[in-house]
Amino acid sequence: MSQQYLIPTYARQPVAFVRGEGVWLFDENGDKYMDAISGIAVCNLGHCHPAVSRTLAEQAGQLMHTSNLYRIPAQEALAQRLCEISGMQSAFFSNSGAEANEAAIKIARLFGNRKGVAKPTVLVMEGSFHGRTMATLSATGNSKVQEGFTPLVEGFIRVPFNDVDAIAAHAGNPDVVAILAEPVQGEGGINIPDPGYLQALRQLCDQHDWLLMLDEIQTGNGRTGHYFACMGESVVPDVLTTAKGLGNGFPIGACLVAGKAQGVFGPGTHGSTYGGNPLGCATSLTVVNTLANEVVAGVSAKGEQLKAAFQQALGDVAMVTEVRQKGLMIGIQLDRPCGELVNSAREAGLLINVTAGSVVRLLPPLVISDAEMQTLVDQLSAVIRSFANAQEVA
Ligand SMILES: Cc1ncc(COP(=O)(O)O)c(C=O)c1O
């Protein structure tokens, strides 16, 4: 096989997997790798979770797709379950995270236009990531994602992350209609805001009749130790977007609304051919129920255990400046670019990611066991240690 016929948008690693089970992936030669990135925060229940695979197979044999021209009971059930969990009021289903955010941005525009706002504008954060479509890359706070794609979509103002005053400074701007933020920035480097940040955003939105829109595409579905990260801060946003772990590998996203955003979209304002089809919703309902009933409660303790173990194992490596952690989102901050760690870890049988240049990002399946966590700490610490030693010699 060759990559010749693929548009080369990805710098792929030279490995292909043929089977997965729990936290493990197996390549074409039968070699085994621990997946500490979960397909980028997707396989929160691990690879090929039996209940998820069973639901998917059963639903595939019964009915896959009908379109949103008709009622879809599995879609209604999934919407109800997500709303019961989160305190949101209704859901629109998409096929990806970027599409869920597109729905959010359209809601903000519609909300503003209906209020007679001249140029509805969304406050967005430095260091954020919201997707690769034109509107979501325009909202994204990373110039590399935007490079070459001008003209960008207008209607966004960027402010520093975790800075309430920087947002409050826009209170007098009559064009502002919403704030869009991640509760923890994932692609940006596992940036965790101060406690109370989300509540402060909620308060500003209430004061100024803005929508609070939280991008929980990476932080959602149990990743931070609550089903959605905002629940850990007792915050109910007006718009909550999610995807990734929602399908555990089946492509599905959701834009949930409540409060001021409830009722903004009506018939004809938005749509998707595939979005919320029977196959995706039946599968996702099993994912959501399994996460909520069996998995989420244990995530915070696992994350804290991993953080402590990494701090202990890497405490004497001067190059490691910080270990950041919220649930099972873990960032090991190095004092220099360390992209090559991805290759050396993989050669040692461990799949990791480096983001923001110098942050080792770990997003292991939430079902990771104690013994597997120990393997992760031992293997990764050895890889980081030998990187540090090699750098010192050089
Ligand atoms: C916070 C956040 N928002 C949006 C997206 C885009 O999601 P998708 O790749 O499914 O379009 C991502 C993907 O990494 C993300 O982490």
C-alpha cells in the first residue's frame, strides 16, 4: 500500500494498526503499543469496548440511516440523556467537533442579529483550538492553523485565556454577543484556568446578555473527571459543544443549548444529512451510559495518581518544569521543543502526543488500570529521561 493517493494533509507516523483492545493497539506485525492518546481523546472507553461494538453491530443490522426528514427515536433518547446529565435543554447532532462549533457560532450570529446587533461578535481565546473549517479556524487562537487561509471569517475578538479582566474590558462593545472558550485548552498545551474562571465567565454573560459557549469537544465525555468539565465548576453554559469521546470512535458531535440559546435555532436554520443518524445515536447512547454509569467517577483519582507518579519519577529532571493535570488530561511541560519524543516513545511501544511544541500531552483511555498506569509512567519517564540526558551531552 502507498500514501500516494492521499492528499498529504497529515505528517503520519510510520505505523498502521490492525486491531485494538482497551488501552492497547496492535500493528501489522503483531507488535503491541499502549495508546496514551486515545485516538486524540476519542476512545475514552478504550478500543473496541464490547458494549459499544455490540450496539454498533446490532444497530447496523437493523437500521443505519433515515435522514432528519423523519423522527429518530435513538436521537431523541441520546438528546434526553445528554440533557439530563448536563442540565442543558436540547441538542443538535453533527458528525464532528468542528461542525458542532459551527452550529454554536451560527447560534451566536442568529442570537445577535435577532437582537439587532450590527455585527455580532464572539470573544475567543488566545491558544484555543476549535477546528479546521473556515469559521472554526477563524475562531482558533493559533496562527499556524490560519496561515494561508485569509480572508478569515470575521466577527471574532481574541483575548488572553484565563484573564477575566481582559473579557470584562469588552463590556462596552455593543457588538459582543458571546464568549467561546474551552474549559481546559487541549491542543493549546493542557492549559488549566484558575478555579472560578468559568463562573466568572457565566457572571459576565449574565450581566451583558452574552451567550456562554463552552467547547467541550476534548474536555467532555468524562475526560476531566466530570461528564462535562463545566459540571465540576457548577456552571451551566448557554451552548455546550462536544464530539470526540461522544462516539468512542463513531463520528458524532453535538451542540447542546440552554437558557438564552434555547429556541434560537428553528426549522430551516441549520441541518446535516448524516447528523444524529440511528447508527451514530444508538452507538453514542451506549457510550454515554457506560461512561456515566461505570467510568467517570473514577477518573479524577486516576488522574491525580498519574500526576503524582510523574512528579515523583521526573522530579529530578530539570528539563521538566511542570506536570499539569485535570482528570485524565495530562500535560508534561518541558523547557524546550520535544516533538521527537513522539518517535522515541512509539519505538518503546507507547503512543503519545506533543502539543504546543514543548508539552507532552497524555489522554489515555479512562478505563486504564493501575498496572497500565504504572507501565505508562515507567515507559514515558525512561523516554523523557534519555531525551534529557542526550540533550545535556549535546
Ligand atoms: C477543543 C476542540 N474543539 C474542536 C475540535 C475539532 O474537532 P474535530 O476534529 O472533530 O472537527 C477539537 C479537535 O481536536 C478540539 O480539541
